[in-house]
Amino acid sequence: MKPGAGLALATLFLLGLCVCAGAAAEEKAVLQWLGVAGWEIRLGRTTILIDPFLTRRSPARDREWQTDEAAVLEVIKGADYIFAGHSHADHIADVPFIAKRFGSKVVGSRTTVNLVSTAGVEPSRLTTIQGGEKLDFGDFSVEVVESRHGIPQGQFEVSETKEILAPPARLLGRHFVEGGSFLYLFTFGRRRVLHQSTANFLAARLPGLNPDVALLAEPGRGYNLKDALQALKPKTIIVQHFDEWRAPFSQALPQPHRRRAERFQRDILSVDGGINVILPEFLKTYALEEILAR
Ligand SMILES: [Zn+2]
């Protein structure tokens, strides 16, 4: 090695560290699909969860809910923030356990906040949303957008939103009511990521959101796909919630579910062939800037 080369290498190494530490938020954002509408977004040292559900079984209506703690802890190693799109079991049933375990801050509907309170999470960590909020967390921000629940097959009208108005003494299966549905528009530096927990939109709320990446739920679509895509104009769509949520990952993608996701992918491309549509794999990580570079 030439004289001075060691110093040059050390300088380069330090520069590399500085560049990394000072990287813009969008360059640090890495998304991981947790199945259903669940995502972990890592932003440097900050861990954000959206609708994390890893127990992957249906609650019994009148029985006390039990999270599969081992299944959760195998995947979730920490959570600074948890965002809940709506309060059905496949979106929030593991949130009370995760929030209590990791001291997470939880953002969700009145129903979500009440159910999480039952687990003993301090009120100072809970933020109740109604839609329209703009929340600033320092290294990222979130806009809460009022939405609607997807419409189950064969049903044509959305039933009235059910809510839990006070923390129940014990968390039973029947407490996981919808509680209102919300979109979250995350801003990471110059990038925006939209999360849709259930397959519906309020059309009037979409113009101006302009996400770079939209995480869209399938199936049971309650909206006009063409109108929604023309309003949102996302560069990339990652399809989610097409897996069988009551089965472990190894059995959660039977053929009909795969086909449903592929059909949704084709439908999106038939509206706008320029959109990059990703059908994600369980627990795989997707660096935000990498998926947008494709
Ligand atoms: Zn739901």
C-alpha cells in the first residue's frame, strides 16, 4: 500500500459513514410485507408498523383474544410507531401486545385506541384520529385520510361503521369491529407512500395525495379502479391483503388467492401500463428508492 493510502481509505470510510448517517429519509426507507395489510417500514433506527398481524388466525367471537406472541416476536423486533388502518382483527389484533411489549406509540381510530388501552398501554402513547390530521414525527410525517371499508363479495352497500366507545374489561373477538377506515399518506423526504388497509376509497379525498408508492388492498373492491388510479397517479403499486389471513405463511397463498392478485395486477396495467405493479413476497424487504428506480 502506498504511503498515505491508509489515510485516504480511512477518510473514504468516514465519508461513507457520514453520507449514510445523513442520507435523506427516502433513501433510508425499507418496506417489509408482514402479510395481510401489514408492513414494517424501517427508517434508519426508527421502526414503523402498519396493521401488523402475525397471529394469522380468526378470533372466536366471545372468547378472550390471545395473540400468538411467539409468532409475533419471530418477526417483530421493535416498534416505535404503529398505525392502524381500521380495527378488524386481521389489522389490529396483535397491536395491543406489540405496543405494550415495545412501548410503541399507536395511531388509530377511537375503536383501536380503546382496544389498545385494554392491554394497559399508557394514554400518552395513543393518538386518536378522525381523518384530516397531519402528524409530524420529525424524520417522517403522515397525513390521515378518511376512507371506507371494502365491500365483501355479494354485498353492495357498506354497512354503518361500528365502534367501540370505551375500553372493554377484556379483549374479546367481537370487539374487533371496523371502527372507521383510514388511509395513511407517509412522507419520507421527497417520497410519499400511501397505505390502504381495505379495498375502498372516498373518491373526493384522492386528488392531491400523489403517492410515489401505493400499497393497495385486494379483494372486495368498493371503488372505481380507473378513477382512483387517474386521481392518484402512483409510480408503483404494491398489492397486499390477497393472502389467506387465517393460515400460516407456508399455506397462505393458495392458487385462487394468487390468481386474484394477478388479476388485480392486470386490471391496474390495463388502466395504466406505466405503473410498476409488485406482488410482494412474505417478509421480503423492498428499499423504497430501489423499487422506484425500476
Ligand atoms: Zn376489514
